[in-house]
Amino acid sequence: MTNKLLEKRRLRKKLKKMIDNMNEIVLYGEEMKENPHEYIKEKLDFPEYYGENLDALYDCLCELPDKIIIIKDSSILDEDLIATFKDASVENPDLKLILD
């Protein structure tokens, strides 16, 4: 293979990895614990009108396009909060949830 072809393949792989990383958001349970809605709103870039309650969280999560949300230390968080993420990931086929 020519150097140009190899370089194009490397660039294509690098671009794919960058796009995949843009779709992946890591939330940290310890940081989320004190004020979860404020933290989530900032990390997921929710709109100003986000109501900072579980119903509003569900609605916004259901509208997210092509996201992978990883929640680290999810076991320390409120069960209702985690259930909301789970329910939204079932409703929204573009949302993948990973609990760590």
C-alpha cells in the first residue's frame, strides 16, 4: 500500500474515534450526589428551561440524539434517579446507558 492510502486510513480511524468520543458522556456519581440536576444539566448541556426534576430529566434524556452515557459509581446515587436514566434509555433508542 502507498503511504497516502495508509495515511487516509489512519485519519479515517482517528476521525471515527473522535466522533465516537463526542457521543460518549461520563457522569461521576460522587460529583452528582450533592446536586444531581445542576450537574446533569451542565454535563449534558440541557436547555435553560430544564426543570431540574425527574420528569424534566426523563423528557430531556428522551430527546438526546446518539449518546452513550456512562455513570461511574452509580450505586451511590438515588434509586429514582438511576431508574429515570434506565427508563429513558428504554424509550430512546439513540441513548445507551452504562452503569459502572
